[in-house]
Amino acid sequence: MSDVVYFNGPVQNGDFTFAERPGKAAGIRLAEALNALLGLAPVPHLWNTVTLAGDVRHRLAADRDTVGRTQREEQTLQAKYAPSPPPTAGLFTDNDPRVAALALTMTRSLLADGTLTVHDLPVRLCARCAHMAGTSVAGDCRSCGHHVLRAVRRELLVLDRGAHGPLLERDDLHAVGARTPAHLLNIAHHAPRLLVLSRTRDHGVDLAPIGLPGLVLDPRAGLHVAVLAAAGERASTRPVMTVTENAAANVAAYGAPFRRHGATRLRYALHGKIPYETAASDRLYEVHRARAVRELFTDWYLPLCAARERSGVSAARIPALLKFLRRAHLARPTTPPGDLLNHLRHRAAAGDMRWVTDARALACALSDRENATWPAGPTRGAP
């Protein structure tokens, strides 16, 4: 079987729970479903905690003197899963010590071979808190709201896009039988020539060891390292990160130099958004006599459909998809045919998601799911 292991693109640890916003768990559920089909043990859920919003939220908290930034992130993550417990495989963040160690190793290597450089560049710093607004951004400080920015020069970690070559290519997308979204390639190709990969944050991969005190690795780069570090824990050289097209457009250019490490190569598995507002309708399951497959539909089948319909699952398609799943569920064999299951696993490992609308293949996958020994994930039933 393939060395492919699916990981969710690290989810930003914002102010929400999965019960409130089930769509935030789509990538986690997709990775969980595909890994289970491949016969793999559950992987940890990945989270992006190196965010400016987290800095601000911590700074404004009344208990900031007794609760540390890392502890606050951990508490917020635990609350995401309520009332269910966190996943048995654990949580993994882009501020984990293993991520920081790998990020520094990769950064030093990329500096040594000239992929990354340290440039003295003009930037704007907040006159009150010294937050770096960017190389050309004007306006109020996003960290403390102060309206005065001062122009200075500062050494920054930089990727020269012109020297690097294409920042996103078709081969970076893990998909067989799917249209390549040309707009994603265009967005990456039109990124600024000099991409700044260091930021001011209270939390993150500290770049002081490479001579950039007060700066951390840009979280858009760091989240790729988080996937590589998690893959290293599983000895996988082919990690695949589930991510929406919009998220890929935001992070792909910054993560370009951090998609490879040794023999390990990270690729993206794109998925669309899911109209959970429509899928949450009680009337929908009453009309189609499908109450028995409600959680199966929302937590398992819709994420798989989203990987096939990468521009987003249409709300108008929800009734038809529910009826299709119900029929396949009724027709599922007690034991999945060995030859069909092996073929299905090869398709899943290759990123070929056309099978989700193949009645026989779907019935086989449902049978395999019921016979699996791995426990259901904690995001099940959240919608």
C-alpha cells in the first residue's frame, strides 16, 4: 500500500466550536475518513495557533498574568470539541517544540543553499507596541490599534520568488481525475517577488537562533512544517494536507520552500466548503426517511463529497446526495469484496475521489467503515 497519510491543514484556533461551526472540521473529517479507508491509525488533529488574533486575545484577557499564551491556546482547543472529548490521537500545533526544531533545521538548510536569505528591508512598526505592519502597509496597528506607524529598516527572512522558480505547480496537488484550478497557480505565480517569511508575534517559532530576535516564522510557512513534523512521527514521506482552495491560495506561496524535507514531499488535497446549514435541517431527514444515516452523512460522506466537488458542495445537491448515501447504505455488503476494496484504497491513496458517487464503491467503503477497528473520531456528531 502507499506511503500516503492524510493530515488536515492546521485549523486556525479562532473563537468558535465545532458544534457552532461544523464546516471548520471538514478537513479533519476528510483526513480521518481517507486514513480509515487506507487502514491507517488515526492521526492527530493539526492546529494553527501562531496567529496575531491569539496574541491580541491573550493580551486583553483579564487572567493574562496567571494563564500563559500556550496554556490559553490549549484551553481554547479543548473547548472546540465540547461536549465530546479531544481526539484519542491528540492535538498537534504549529508551536509544538517538534515543529520549532524542524522549522529551524529546515530554515538553516534553506539559508545555507541560498533558497532563503536575510535582507535589510524598510518596514513599518507600530510606534506604541513595535508590531511590524509590513513592508508597505499603512493604517492602524492590527495588534494594539495605535494609529501611528514609523518607518524603519529591519533584517527579515525572505524568499526571492524569482530565484526560487514556480511557487505552486500541478504536481503539488494530490488529485487524480480532477481539474487543476488554474486560478490557484496564477495566484501563486503573481505573489510579490520578495516574500517576507518572518513576523512579529508573541507566540511561534522563534527566529532568534538564526539572528532575527523578536521575530517568528510566518505562520503560513509554519503550518506546512507542522504537517511535515506530524508526518515524521508517522514515518510517512508522502503527507497530504487537506485544505480549501481559498486557504491554499493564502498559504501556498509562503509554504513553497517548506513542502520538502529530505525524502518527504507534502502535497495538497483540495476540498470545497459544505453547506451545513442545509444539511442540519431536521425536515431533510424526515422527508427522505434518513434519520439513521444523519451523522454518517454530515460527518463522513459530505467531507468526502467536498473532496470531489472542490469548488464547494451546492446546497441544492444535498437532498440528492443524502438519498444516494441512504441507498448505498442499504445495499452495503456484510463484508467488502477484497478486490473492490483494494482498488478503492488505491484510488483513495492516489487522490482519485470520483468513487464517492459510484454506488458500488460507496457501498464497499461503508462496509469497510463498519468493519474497521479504529474508533470513531471525536468530531462525529458535532453538527
